[in-house]
Amino acid sequence: MKTLIVDANVAIKWFLPEIHKNEALRLLNPRYSLHVPNLFLLEFGNVVCKKVTSPRYYCGTQ
């Protein structure tokens, strides 16, 4: 089993439509042991806040 450290900018791709989403989804494989840095939740929350308040980002339906 390979151990990987996942950054918030990679994990956000699992939940939001982002470039390189497919590559990020490949990490959700049982052959990988995923770990996150201590500040992961703060960083993840910061990315989400920036995305949902950005006028360039739209996550509703048309």
C-alpha cells in the first residue's frame, strides 16, 4: 500500500467541478493510504469559501 499526503487543493476536486478532477479521483483507490496535513480542514474550508463567493464560479444548474 502506497502512502500519500493529500492537499486541500486536490481534495476539493473530489467535490467540485474542477480541472484535473479525474486525476484527483484516481487517488480514491484502496491501494492508497491517504493522509492529510494538520491544517487540512482550515485550508479546505478556505478553498470552499473562495469558490462559493467568487463570481467566476457557478455551482447551480442552468
